[in-house]
Amino acid sequence: MESQPLRSVAQEVTGLVTQQRHHMAQAQAITARLRALAKRADHLRGRIGASLRGKHGFDSTELIRYGFKPRKLTKKDHTDRELEDERKARAGEETEGPAQEG
């Protein structure tokens, strides 16, 4: 007499497990599609960025407008750096003044 409710519960559990497996399979397929689309979008973004850098220049602030980071401005010439260091050293010597003996 108790077997009828037990069978209905067992059937319901079996049905729910089947649904769960179906949804898990769908989730895996959707995840694979999402990853493929994300990879494709990254590739397109790179191509767009390259085009914008070619048009505006690698260090242009105009790139920010399109969501790309411009290259940092750096001095390329070592002689400029050496001259700047010498200027700083001279400025430091001038502010110290001559040494006084006492």
C-alpha cells in the first residue's frame, strides 16, 4: 500500500535528474559558445585598436576616447637623461653654497 507513493516519488526524482542532466549539457554547450565568441571579440578588439593606433599614433590621448590606453611618453635618448641629471646636480650645488670653514 505504501509502494504507490514511493513509486511516484521515485518517478519524480528520475524525471528531475533527467532534466538536470539536460540543463547541464545545455550549460556546457552555451559556455563553449560564449568562450568562442569572447575569443573572436578579443581578436576584433585588437584589430580595431591597431587601426586606431595607426591612425592617431601610439601615444595619442585620442585613444582614451575609444577605450584604449596610449603608450607612456618616455625619453628615448640617454644623452637627454644625462643632461637632466647634470642640471639637477648643478642646481643642488648652487643651493648648498660654498662650504665655510670655522
